[in-house]
Amino acid sequence: MNPTSTRLRDSTQQARPASRWLWFHKLGSPPHAYRLATRLRPWFLWTALVLMLAGTYGGLVLAPADYQQKDAFRIIYVHVPAAILSLQVYVAMAIAAAIGLIWRMKLAHAFAAACAPVGAWFTVLALATGSIYGKPMWGTWWEWDPRLTSELILLFLYLGYMALRSSFDDTQRADRASALLAIVGVANVPIVKYSVVWWNSLHQAPTISKIGTPSITLSMGWPLYVLVLAFGVYFAAIMCDRLRSEILRRERAASWLTDVS
Amino acid sequence: MQASPARDAQHGEICRTLEESSPNSQPTQRAFAGGYAHAGSHAGDVGLLRIFGLVIARDLRLALRHWDQVMQPLIFFVIITTLFPLAISPALDELRRIAPGILWVAAMLSSLLALESLFRPDVEDGTMEQWVLSGQPLSVLLLAKTTSHWLVSGLPLVFMAPIVGTALGMPQSVWPVLAATLALGTGSLSMLGAVGAALTVSVRRGSVLLALLVLPLEMPVLIFGARAVDLAMHGEAVAGPLNLLAALLLFFISLGPFAMAAAMRISVES
């Protein structure tokens, strides 16, 4: 691993982009990715903070209370972004895993490995807020609503991925085995999703699953969109940190690390 | 794993066939050159079918020699279904309502238990390594193994479930639907489970891990299977869930072997 990484670093210092794909190949080099993550991290973090403050202020103060759900609806400003991110992160993880498996790109594996716990926490957050939301809406902490159920299964998929990864001592084997699992899992996610919807539509009144779907007015909606964006940027910031520590762990024997530190 | 003479003899026969039908005289080199992809094998359909049949015949014979081990998941299935009346209520009215769910959950757990013996003996005694190096498409070999595994672990459930179902108060008119859902569903369970088993075969104490990986992926099969039986008990049309079960089975048969082969290469290599 060391010869390739040093060679790649040399080629980056020679300047003159050789091809349109050079930026992509450079991403595969740990030192380059490490430096890039270090440079991007504050931008992502501050953007996320500003967006989060704006979105939270808009959601908690500016947006009017719902005529039916009163102030209880405001939890969607956390619930919806977390739920969106939980699925997006899984897809991103599977794409990174596929890239790592097909092109044998070590950094893609590092990215996938760094994704999993973050995605799992987004899923937990979506489940917890959904459950809190359910208390005033449905009167129970847990309802076997199709969305909550498929979110729960998604959490199981994350946990299985992390369990498989931790059961190998050898990083390379853990990478490849868990990458395959992520790909199999992402192929199954739509099947799980639709089977759960179908399962639920058979024996439950559709009124319950309608919560959340009614169209939202702009005054209530804009903080939501801002917060979805904020969560996305926050994920990017977190990933910069996690990717850096993942690179440090994997490259702990590499010589370029002395230059960085 | 105990090395029985039958096992060795069968293995020798398959190895000879693998080498004979290989168009290249250096199977090992081809396998290495092929790397991830199947080493561009065009051995001909006849060769592949013959290998498929040989692997199935070998595994069935091995299962026959260890009949007691094959029976274990089936006994487990019956024991699990016995737990529910004890835990819930002996009233047949109450049990009848949840019988489809009980049977399906029990079938899922027992197929999970049977997975442990799917690849492990072959990996431990080196047979799987030879297969990986043989230059033949590993996906076909593993599909054959999974098929014979289903024949000894899934198919008995199909015949056993109506009997157990009757004990849980299920009317006889539901028998055909119950058997059909299990026949289609346990096939999907075997395919999905084989992918997980191939991934975890090199992990020590991998059985809990296997359950963790496989059960969430198997949930759609459970949903369609149990719901079809439930609908049949209420006298409603079951074509929908049955078709979906069949579609899932075809989907898993067509893509599963490739995932199995990739997983097995990761587990056996290095």
C-alpha cells in the first residue's frame, strides 16, 4: 500500500491534470483524501451549524402551530431529515462498497465503514422521534406503521453490517465481506419496503399511515427543507472526521503520516 | 468433520469430472487468471448439468448417511410450534388465529438452524477450496449445494407443516395453500440463507451473526407466506401473495448464486 500512495502523491505534486478522471483517482489516495477531508471539514461544519440554527428558529418560532396537531407537529423538523438521511446513508454506503469491491479501492471501503454507525444513529433518531411523535398522534409509543416498521428493519440491516464487519480481524476481509452484504442489503431494501407497506395496508385503516403525507404549506415547509439540507451537510462534516480517523487507523504504518503530524 | 469413506469417494468423482470437463488442462491457472469473474468458462451445458447433478447426488447421499443430523431442524420445528400453545393458551380458537404466523416463524428459524451445516463441512475439509480452484463456475456448484440442502431441509417442512397446523386448529382446506407457500418460501429462505452462510462460514461462532444478517432480509418472505395462509383461512383469494412469493423465489434464484459465489471466494481466499 505504501509504494502506491507515495507514487500517487508524487504525481499530484507534478501538477498538470493528465485526464478528466484524475480527481477521481486522486480520491483513492489516502494522503490526498486525508488532506481534502481536513480542508473541507470546517466549511461543512459551519454551513451545517448556520443552516441548523436557521432551520430550528424557523421551525420552532416562525412556523405557525398546526390547527389540528398543535405544537406536537414540530418534531417533524428532526424526524423527517433523520429518516431521509438514514436511507440515503445506507445507499451511499452500498455505492461506496460496490466501488470498493469492483475497483478494489481501499478508500471506498474506508468510506463505507465510516458511514455505517452514522447511518445507524440517524435511524435510531428517526425511530425515537417517530415514537415520541406517535404518543400524541396515535396515543401509543409504538404503532406498527409501515414507515416505522421498515425503519426498524433498516436499523437491523445496519446492525448486521456492523456485526459482520467487527467479526473479522483482518481489515481487508472485513471490507470485502461487509461490502457484499451492503450490496445484497440495498437490493433488498425496496422489497422490504414494499412488502411492509403491502402487509400493513391489509389490516389497518389507512388513516393512520396518512399522517405526515398531507401536503405542507410553505410557512411550515421551508424550515423542513432547510433542515434536511442541514442534516446532509452535517453528515458530510461528520464523515470528514470519521474518514480521517479511519484513514489514520488503516495507514498507521505508512510513512506519509509523519508529514501530516 | 469426520471424513467418511463415502464422502471421499464422492468427492474424488466430482473432482475428476471437474477436471475432465474443463477445456483447459490447467484449471488452477485459469481460476487465478479469472480472478473475481468466473474464469470465462464455456465448458458446455452438458458438463455443467452433469456437475450440477453430481453435486446434488453427493450431497443427498451424504445427507442419507447422516440421517439423524438432517432430522434435527425438523424436530426443532415441531418443538417450537409446541411452545406456543404452552405459552399462550391451549384454546384452539385462539391458536387457530395465529397458527399461520407460528408455523412460518418456526419454519424460518428451523431453516436458519439448518444453514449451519450447508457449507461448513466442505470448507473445513478443503473440498470448497478445490471447487473454487476448479475453474468451473462456482455459482453453479453452490446453487446445486443449496438445492440439495433445500431438498433435505425445506421439503420436509412442506410435508410436516400441515400435520402441525392441524394440531393448532387449522382446517384441512388450508393444507394446499400452506404447503404451496412453504414450498415457494423455504426455497427463498434457502437462497438468502446460503448467501449469509457463505459470508460467515469462516467466522468462528458465526451462527448468531448469521441470524443477525439473514433474518432482516427474510422478512418479506415471512410477510407474504404467513399472509397467504391467513387469507386462505378466511376464505379469501391467495393468488396475489402466492405470485409475489414465486416472484421472490425467481429473483433470489437468478441473483443469489452470484452473491453466494462472490461471498464464498471472500471466505475461502486468504
